[in-house]
Amino acid sequence: MVADSQCSHSTEWRALVREAIFETNDNEIAMRISAAEKAVVQRMHELYHGTGIDVEGEREALDDALYALRAWKIALENKTRAA
């Protein structure tokens, strides 16, 4: 049962990141980014004590996702300021 829960958490953050990056409704983007960031950080905390190749690969993917979300957030803020 724990493995199912961990598998669900490892895919949930990925779906939220995709939703944030591909959101086209300007009124929804900030909310999607925030939800994805929270899910990524939560998953990072869950993996903090984990070890192994799978954990390291997911940690790297989490770092990349957080970087992309923050870049998207900055771009959105700049767009809002320019408008």
C-alpha cells in the first residue's frame, strides 16, 4: 500500500507541473504554478531521506521542474508588469 501511495505522489506533481506549463488561461496560470510548486516541494520533502537510483532521478526531475516553474512565474510577472 505504501508503494502505491509513493507512486501516486511521484506522478501527481508531474501532472500538476504539466498543467501549469501548458495552461493558456491567463487567469489560471498563477494558481496552477502555485499548486505545482507546492506539490514539487512536498515531494522533495518526502524524498529527503530516500536513497537509490530511482530517488536520485526523481530528485533531479523535481529540481528541473521547480526551476521551470519559477522561470514561468517570473515571465508571467514580467508580462503583468509590462501590460
